Amino acid sequence: MRILVTDKIVDEGIELLRGKGHQVDARYDMTPDELLAAAPDYDAFIVRSATQMTAEVIAAAKRCKIIGRAGVTCDNIDVDAATAHGIPVCNVPTSNIVSAAEHTMALMLSAAREIPAANDSLHAGLWKRDSFMGHELFEKTLAIFGLGRIGGLVAERARAFGMRVIGYDPYCSVARASQLGVTLYDTMDDVLPLADFVTVHVPRTDETFHMFAAEQFAAMKDGVVLVNTARGGIIDEAAMADFMAAGRVYACGVDMLENEPSAASPLTEFDRAVLTPHLGANTEEAQMRAGVNIARYVANGLEGLVVPTIVNMVADDLADAVAQYIPACQMCGSMLAQLGGDVPKTLSIMAAGPCAGDLQALSAAALGGVLSRHGQASVSSENADASARRHGVKMEATTSADSRGYDSIVSMEADGLEISATVPGALNETHIVSILRYRLDIVPCDHALVFLYADRPGQIGRLGGVLGEEGVNISTMAVGTRPDCDESLAFLNVDGEVDSAVMRKAADAVGAVRAWSIRL
């Protein structure tokens, strides 16, 4: 296959694609006319934020099978046009989450302690120690608006500083908030008067544009510190400037301005406004993850394997509520196949909530995920039943009135093995909420380890100790229990493949009943 990379990604990503036998052309700074002329020659495209994949370019890309965006959003890709032409679009929504969370904390600390102004003063040859009397984070109340992946990581870091953490997110369950140590409130109005610090982690939509304006600033405590590393336009900068001038807002840390890439903002006149030029993802580590992961996803798409971050569904008649659950069903099907080790004889899919609007599409995605582990992933709504019969799978799909407290949920069983998932919020991230009927909440990564073991003190420490000794890095993890069993189930996202010898050593350390290595 021929792949065109139009914006710079790390060399490791390009080498991954070439290692799979693809021809990769890296052509940066192409003009729109050059891109349009080249489009018909390529089977896949990888872009970042600079390249505009317009409807015209997409229509010209007659061979295109997938478009990859090496970043979180797809604002520069006409996703509707790609959908109309049957082209899936994928991104890497979790590649920069650690970098963004750390940048949030950096801005919070810098604003609270007036570090940039103090630094400028000292560089100017002045010693004005008494002029910079800041504030501690310890025992202050932090309000987080948006408790997705980044908001959750910020909550963990804020608690390490001894902060009380509260939050507002209509898509976040009470269980997840409790797991994060966050007290969840039902409305913004309930949260605003309580916060000493405010941080924002929501997407920019029509509903969130100027989500923080004069009315919201008026409801906040005097002396509040506000941080935005989410999207420009969520905060009304002119209104915040007025409240800073009046002394009502003590300081702010802003990484996303409303009119990027312009540096013009009413906030630039304030020494206590710490402003950075969209640096949330600008770390070596984040760029490495973005480049390598988008290369892997594009390669999977070309090979007919599961792509866990598809943002569109290539069928005009699918409602959004259904389309966002297609990757979730593919992922769950793939995991079931790996848990069971073979093509199952039975596969049942249950859906509850708005996602249940097209059971055929969900069933096809689930079956495609199952068969992807055996080199058969070309399953569509039209051929799902025939594919199931051909592989000896008895498949059924049903709806349920019980969504278990979520807006929507899909649950499936393959030969008695169960997995359930939901897709909360606007990031289209699949959360696994049950495996083998053990309740948990985790967003799976490319590589994961699953252990089923006797629930005794110290087991997690033993697992971590063995894996650490073997150089296996655990990025995130969750532990699930079920009331009718004495065992626990640990789901560990890890950074890469773990060989069988290490798996056996880790399983032996906790006396695991079963252990699996999962690749998505």
C-alpha cells in the first residue's frame, strides 16, 4: 500500500509502516493544489493539524482506505465527506493525556506562585522577593470541569498535592468520580462558589463555547485561580480580563487561546496571566506516542484489523449514538476472542440505551472484532449473518431496558465469557466496565494483561514487583471484583508486548487462576 504522510511525525512511526512492507512518502508543507493532485495515488493518509483534508481532497482520493490524524481532534479533516466516501478516520486521543495533565499542573503552580513574573524580575536584575506572595495548593479546593482521561489524571495529581477535588461532568458516573477521589456535583452553579482553583477539560462545542463568561466568574470565590488546557473559546477571555483587573480572579494559566495562532488576547496585559502557545502536547514522549500509535492504527486499518479510535462510521444511515459504539463492539469482540482463544460457538450481544438503535451494525462490529483475531475482519451489516454461519458462530442480539446507570451500554458473551463497555462523554473512548462479570472501569490501550487471582492483601504489589523487575511498565490499571467470588480480576495496560515467560512469572507470584495477554 502507498501511504502519504503530510505533516511531521516521528521516524519510528514511518519505520513501523515501512517494516510492514508499505511504501511511505513523507511530503511536508504541500500546497493545497499539490495535495489535491497527489491524492488519487495513495491508499492512506497520515496528517497532523496543518494539513486540510477537505471534501475535495477526499473525493479525489479514490484509493483511500483510511485517514489517520496524529493528534486528539480531527478538526482539519472533513469527517462527513470521509464518511460519505466510506473512508474511516482515526486519531490518537490518548497520546498526549499525560503531557496535558502535567502541563495543567505546571500552569496551576506557576499561576499560584507567580513564577513567570518572578523569573522575569530576576532576569531584569531585580531582587523583589516580597512582591511575589503566592498561594499553596495544599488543602485548597480544585474544581475540575470534565472528568475524562485528562481530567482524571489531573485529579490524581491534585490529590497528591493534598487538594480537595470536586467536579462537574454530566457524563461521569458517581462510581468513576469516587474512584478518582472526586466529589461530583449535579450543576456548574453548585461547584463554582466552592472552588479555590478551577481547571477545564471539555471539548469545544456549541454548548461549551464561552462556558465560562461573566456570569460564571461572578459566581466564583474572590481570588480564584483558573486554568485552561482544553480548547480556546471555552473561556471568555475578555470577561476573565475584566475580573482579573477587578482583582476577583487572582491569576490564570491558559494554554489555549480563542484565536490561535494569534497571540493577541486581553489577558496579555496581566503579569499573573501565565500564557503558553498550545504546549499541552509538546513533549518528546507525547509526540512519540502519537506518531507510533497512528502508524499502528493506519496499518491495522489497511490490514483489516481492529482500529480502536475510529471517529466515524462509514454508513450514512447510522445515528451518532450507534456509530460511536462500533469501535467499542469491535474492541470487545477482539478481547473475547483472545480470552477464549478460539472462534466461539455462540456470540450474544445486548445493547441498552440510544446505542441500541441498530443491533445489526453492533453485531457486525462485534463479530468483526472476534474474527479479526483469526485473519477475518471484513464483516459488514450486510454479510454479518453469512459470516457467522460460515465460521460456525450462532449469533443473537437483543435490547435491554437496563443500561446499568450509563447512558448506553453494550454487553456481549462468547461461549459464556462476558464483557461490557460504555462510551461516555465526547472523546469517544471505550470504557470496559465488566469482564467475566467482574466490575471495573478502564480504557484499554494497545497492550494489556489480565490476571484472575485469589483476593488477598499484597497481590497487586506482587504483580507490580514482578513486572517492574522484568522492565514492564504499567501505564494504568483497574481491579474488578464480583460479590459471588473470592477472586479479583486485575486489568493492566502496559507499554508493549510481554513475553510468555514473564506472564508465567507474574501469574505464579499471585497464584493466578487464569492470565491473559491482550493485544488490540
